[in-house]
Amino acid sequence: MSARVLPVLALLSAAILYLTDIENYLEIFFTFIAISFLAVSITWWWWVMFAVKNIQENITKSVDQFENIREDIRKLRKDIYKAK
């Protein structure tokens, strides 16, 4: 993942530095910090979206399994009732 993201981030940073005519190291430093915060926030956002999706899928699978168990218990009760 970082092999794809870091080169793009470096090119984006270089383009921003070139387009904004930043001349001294302090401005470069603050721009780098701003770009770093941007990258972290975007990465965090996508990670949260994938985590929520994964949790939702796990909950759905669990509910389906519980429905199967409930159906098996119903059938077992019917069989026990018939056996009496």
C-alpha cells in the first residue's frame, strides 16, 4: 500500500511546493506538516469505512447463523414432541 501511496504523495507535495512558490524552509516545513495531516486523515477515513463494512458483514453472518440455529432447535423440538 505504501509503495503506491508514498510516491504519489511525494509528487503531490512537490507540485504544491512548486505551484505556491514556497521559498524558505519554514514554509516548506509547515506545508509538509499540512500535507502529512491530510494524508493521515484520508487514510484514517478509509480505514474506518473498511472497518465498519467488515463489522457489518460479521454481524450479518452471525445473525444468519443464529437463524439457522433457531430453525434447527424448532425442528428438534418437533421431533422430540413426535417421539413422545
